[in-house]
Amino acid sequence: MKIFNIDNGWSIKLPENWKEEKDEVDGYNIYYPPDSDLTIRIPNFHIFREVEKGWKMLAPIDVLSHVFDESIKNIEVRDNVKVEEKELNLNDFKIEDFKLKCYEYTYYENNEKVYSISCGIMVTGYLLIINLYSALKEEVENAIKYIYSIEKIN
């Protein structure tokens, strides 16, 4: 396995032969294996909340959770899809003091069905979104194991 560093102190472990790209427009990290339809897109955010008189503090987890939920609602509206919450085993994570929310959905892109799981990992002040995509549901479900390798280094 190879450790890929993501901005803001996040990292993910993926197989050695995986490729990494940076989306030039959005700044997302993109990972994919050769000879596969599977893609992992990871946007991450460092979020502050203004409290008063110009003072800022790191956004609390409940605010980040709301931001993630709103992004999922935008997917539902934009792609006219039904998004369902997906449970993952929280005991398998190596991150402390975090919240995790995952959703799964399918949509059509260029007349091809795409299966997706989107997970938001939230720690105070940071939101990491992991989007797994493939035409094959089995590929996406098998790739869930990589989410458990994510770590946050302070």
C-alpha cells in the first residue's frame, strides 16, 4: 500500500499501482486504479465560523455535518436521484473525535448508470468528503475498505 497525502493533514492508503491527479478547477484529489472504472474524488475543506466582532473559530462538527448534508441534498436535486444513508463500522477508523456520514445513490451520466457512495468525515474545523464512483456497484462496495485507511495528522 502507498500513502497518498491530501491537503490539510489528511492521508489515505491505496494500492501501489493507483494513479493520483489534482483537479485543476476544483482542487480535488482524484485517485483511480489502472484498467478500472473506479474513481475516488476527495475534496477537503478547512472551515471557520465567525463568532463576533470579527473573531473566528474552527467550525464545530455539527456545522460541518450540516454543510455535508446540504451538499448531498444538492446532488438529489441536480441529478434527480434518491440518496440513502449508508452505515459504516466506526470502530475501523483511526481518527479521534470525528463524525462520519455516508450516503449511496445511482445516477446516469452519458446514458451510463453510475453507482456512488459519498462519505463525509468531520473533525472540528475540517470536512473531508470521499466520493467513490463506478459503473460497477461491486467495485464501489469493495473500495469502501480504503475509507478506513484515512488518517488526520494534526
